[in-house]
Amino acid sequence: MRMSSCVKNLALDSAFQGAVRQVFQFNQNQLRYAYIYTFGCQMNVHESEIFTGILMECGYLQAGSPEQADVILINTCCIREHAEQKILGLLGTLRELKEKKPELIIGLCGCMTQQRHFSEKIRSRFPYVDIVLGTNAADKLPEAVLKALTEQGKAKKTVFLEENDNSILENAPTARARSVTSWLTIMYGCNNFCTYCIVPYVRGRERSRDSNAILSEAQQLVKEGTKEITLLGQNVNSYGKELNESFAHLLRQMNQIDGLERIRFMTSHPKDISDEVIDAFAQCGKVCEHLHLPLQSGSSRILQAMNRHYDAEKYWKIVEKLRTAQPKIEISTDIIVGFPGETEEDFQQTLEFVERMRYSFAFMFAFSPRKGTKAADMEGQVPNEVKKERLQRLIELQNQISTQISRDYIGKTVEILSEGFCAQDEEEAHSAKDPLLQVGRTRTNKKVYFSCEEDTQGKLLQMDITNSATVTLNGKVVNR
């Protein structure tokens, strides 16, 4: 039985607005800065935009570095074990900043805070952490900051998500990282309980936003200059089940928004993708020809152990339908190597499936046991050295496929949506020292780098593809 969702409307929430005003008044006599570290998925990236927006409402400016900050938030992810080690290591390095600036406020938020063993570590090993917010507690941030500002040296404010928290956040202040492309959350939580995944335990059960609220936010984003919207959810294909709505219908409504050029979405669980959603790739001109469809394993036996509710053949039939409906579609995926009980034969089935599928890109990981999941206690744990060796073989195969797919673009003319001049870190990743370097994406979600004196941000451009790397392209502008 589903519980009805509780909507937190931050535009109307008097407690939230009151705390914002008090923090703003506290900060009004001097410039104060906030810095946010973000780990994890696109949901976390978008939630950091919300945290940034809330802090800006409280009077904080965005800091250029942690050293400049008066508030530092770490937005955590707990999908893999090494993520926790990174967070703990980062907290250790922040100790020096706290010692130099005792009034510095350090906070943790995101998925990792929901895990009891982690929160206990924070209490015992990192007493200088001032704020710990659960995954549904963004509305508590101003209150927590206010307490940290006014009760220095006292017990820190800790807000955790209760097990029955089924809230939905609406009208949150949001500082978008980019104006041309925007994230838009349509649902929260997950009901699938894959045996390796901690998400349902830290983000709660599925709950969908009202479609009118989603469409209203999308229309506002377009007014502010957004040309491409990516719809977000742990499993967007489940959208609207408790509201008697459907994801396919939402896509068709989004497709009618004037001024919106492109629609993307993630993540899609194969067991829930409907024929109506597949048809949308052919019938909705704004839905891009790209789908991220997690496979996890090419072995049906391992898929069953993962509790994925599909086998390799069912997955393949879904892809056949997609490629029939939209022949131009490119598919990316997630794959886990070394799941408990995985034999060399199981792994060979994954390699064969990847070869057959021809993914344009894949996120590939060695299995990482997470406390609280069934897979962490399963028999047949695969030795680390075996997992690493298998992962390397998979990466080599997928890189060969990705390189071939990218190479096929050379000599073709494609449409891209320009995101404008590259940030410095992206220039470095591209190994280019070109101050005119810009980047955009094809409808199939391939990055295209090009040089142009004019700032082309927000423009749809025709590009002649001149060169390629494993997953990126280089091009020359045909027209502007």
C-alpha cells in the first residue's frame, strides 16, 4: 500500500522562510561565501543546485574555493565503498580549515548520511562537523545553518530522514549550473530493492511529483533560457503509478512546450519501460535519440540474483523494439563486474552481450558490497583481483566499441546544442589550450568540441565532424 506524498512547498513554508530571513540578517553586514562538494549521480548534482540556491537566499555567495568559504557542504553518495573513503578523507583535510577558521560551518548531506554506521563515525571521529542533513531535509538547511551560527560550540544540529518520510520538495530556490541545459526531478525514491543497491534504504520509496508542477517548472526553465531538459528519477519509467498518470503521457506533454528543443531522461529500469515510452522516441520530435538503460550483467542467472526482474533475452527484445521505433537511437548502460557467485562463464556472457549490444558508452564497475544490502552477505564473494582483471577486460572491449561508433561520425554533419565555452577543467580533460574551445552535444548525447570566436551558447549548430576519440568528437561549425 502506497502512502500519500507530503508536499513541502518552500515558497509557502513559514518556518523555512523565517529561518532564511534570520540567516540573511546575520550575514548582511559582511560578504559570506559557501562551497559545495558534490559526489554521485545526476540527482545529487541537481540537489547541490538546490542547496546552492537556498544558501544564496540566505545571503551567501558562491565561493571559488573551500579556503574562501564560510559554509562548506559535502553532498555525499553511498553507492560504492570507495565513495565513503573519499568523504572521510575529505573531512580529514577540512579539519585544518576548521582549526584556522573556527567559525567555519561544515555540513554533510545526501545519501551517505542516512546510513547509521556512517553517522556514528561522524559523531565519534569528526566532532567538528556542524550539520548532518538527511536526503529529504533540504528545507532544514537554513534552520541548521542558523543554529550553527548562533550556537557555536554547542551540540550540532542533526536532521535525519525518518523511515516513513514520503515528502516531495516544491518551489525550492535553485542555482542552475547551466542555463541552456537543466535537470528537472520528476520523482523521488525507489521500490525495486536490487540486492546490491542501497538507494531504497537511503532515499525512501517511490513518490511522484504532480505533472502540473513538473510542466510549470519546465515552462519557467524555458522562459529563463533552457533549451534542453533532462528528467530525473531513480526509475523514471515508474513515474505516476500512484497518481494514475504515466511517464509516456508526461513525455508527450513535455514535447508540446514551446521553446523547448530537447528532452532527455534518466534513469530507466528495463523492467518498467513501456511500449508507449518506446513509441515516444519515434513520435515526439523533442525526445532525443539516446537512452541510458542499465544492464548490470549479461548473465540471466546473475540478473536473477541481483533481483532485476528481467533476463538477458528480455533486455535484448526491449532494445530491438527501441531500435525499430527509432533507428538512430544510441544506448548507454551500467554494468557491474564480479557480483557474488559470478563465474567466468557468467562474465563471458556479459562480454558476448556487450559485443552484441554495441553500446555507445558504459559505466563499468567492480562489485562493491554495501552494508545493509542482501548482496553484501551473499556467499561466493569474488576476490578483488579477479574483479579487477574482469573489469579491465570489459573496459577494453567497450572502449573498442565506443571508439568504432565515434569514428563512424567522421565526415558526417550533425546537429549539436552548444553549451558555450569550455570550463577550465574540461579544457584540461580535452588536453587543449584553446581559449576559443567550446562544447555541445549531439541528440545522441555525444560531446562535440569545436573552436569558435563567437559565444554560441544556446544555439543549435550544424557541425562537420572532423575527428573522434573514444567517446567524444571534434567538429567544425557549418553555420551559425
